[in-house]
Amino acid sequence: MKLLFLASLRLPTGNRTTAQRISKYIQSSGHICILRDIAEFKSPSQVSDLINEQKFEAVMTIHLYKGGKLLLGSNVPYGVIFGGTDINEDIQDEKKHEVMETVLQKSRFLVAFTDQLKKTAEMHWPFASSKIHVQPQAIVTKPSTKFNWEEFLQSSGIHCKNIEAYVFLLVCGLRRVKDPLFLVDAFSAWHKKDPRVYLIIIGPEVDVAFTQQVKAKVKNASGICLVSEKPQEELHAAMRNSFAVVNSSISEGMSSAILEAMDLNVPVLARNIPGNIAIVKHEHTGLLFFDPSEFIELSKRLITDTHLKENIVVKAKEYVEKYHSWDTEKKTYQKLIENLL
């Protein structure tokens, strides 16, 4: 079978990593899988033309709205993987809701990363319940062996020769839903009182206009650094060297950065939202916060309570190995692909 896989590929985001991983599973089953960036297409007719020209027999896409709308009118079978913002955000828009419902009706299968995403989708579209399969994202980390932490800190603007620095890493694409400015004021105030603590925001410039706001805010903040995206191996190495990894998103499907941190034995501090609650159990596999003041309180506790930190790291690693294995994910997608034959 020759399959077209549509996803956001232009920037180094979680969706790109997921698409690349799943395409390998498909190819290992003996099928041909061609990845194409959603941004290349302006209309469903362009996708239909591509399908006809290159004789694709099926399609998969990530994101029920962004990818799904390009499949309207498709004459080949397709399956859809929920992205997160489609079910958490786009579902509230009446026009987008209508488009997604049409896509759901014609899809052969749907994949949700969490039970909560499936439940939300079922509330809006009960008829699709039997089509929705829950498959948590798999995770594998490969930290670069050539990465130099001291050089990374210096290039980020952090100079801490005579002190033990506590570096918190916020990994996200710069867009509003990731809310990278949520903690800036509180963290900056904390840094002024305790110059050992730093927050590095690292990731691609997804929303150009919003990125300018982030740069302007960070420029005037103490102890906050903004770093452009790094190759995945370097990012994993930076995560492994950091004191903790932070997630401050307004909405998440399933955060790859959180799972990667767990796999790298780094504690996670995550905003208390449904997507994060699905993978982080408070004081067990990580710490959950509602607001900036609670984040600061929990961060201070993590610094002083080494037993808590060590316990979280161990439990999180056990959790990732048990529920986010490549083997399980591979079997799920290889079986689902049979529905497109």
C-alpha cells in the first residue's frame, strides 16, 4: 500500500517527531509511506490532485482540523490522529466543529493520546466512539555525547562560575497555546532574590508576531533566557543537564517534552491541565501547579527536598518505560493501518 501522511513538519515540534516515528512503523510493515507538510496545501483539491497523480491508496494525518480539512472530498480511505488543540481548542469554534464532524464521519479510525481526549471527542460526537483508539505516545531519547553544558549556558547568557545554578528548561514552540510568558514575572522576581535560579525558554518561533512579544518581555526580565530550537539530540542533552523541565501550556494533547524529561531522569513541573494530568501524577511522577506562585513554591521544595526529587525521577522513569514503549505503539499503528487496506 502507498500511503500519504500529512502533518506539521516544517518546525521541530512534537507533531513532526510523532509523524516521523509512526511513518517508520508503517514502512516496517512493508508499505510505502510519504510524509508531506500540511502547510504545503491550501485546499482539499490540492491534496486530491496529489493523491490521484501519485496514486496514493490511503492517507493518515495528525490534527483533526488542520489535517482533516484537507481530506474533505478525498476518494481514498484515511485515518486521523488527534493533535490536542483540535479537541481542546478548535472544537469550541462552530465552523471548525462542523468540519471536524464531517472528517470524523468518513475516517476509518481515530487515535487519541489520552483517555481524556477520547472522552471529550465522544461528548461532541458519540457516533464516533467505536472508531477512537487510545494510544499514548511512545518516547525514546538520544542525548548528544558531544554536547557541552557550560558552553550552552554561556551562549544562553548564563554565567555562573562561582555558584551552583538551578536551571529550569521550558521546552516549547513560541505560540500562545504554549503560554511561555506565564511564569516570567514570578520567576524573574524569584531570581532577583535567589540568583542561582534561571529559566531557559527553548523552542522554534512558530507564531512570528507572538515571538516578538516573548522577546520583548524576556529582554527586560531577570534570570530568563530565550534560546532558539536545537537539534533533538542537543535538546535532549540540555534537558538531561537541567535541574527540571517545565511545561506551562494552556492546552496539551500529550507533551513529548514531559515524557522525554521523564525518560532522561529529570523532574517535571507541569501546569495543571487535562493533557498534563493524564501523564503527571502530582508528587509521584512530577509536580503540578495551577499558578506562578505555586510553581515557585514547588520549585523551591524540589531544590531543598532531595528525597522528593529522587523519588519523582525514579517513579517517572518507571511510568514511561511501562506505558510509553515503542513496541506497543508500533503494534497499535501496524494493526490500525490494516483498516485502510
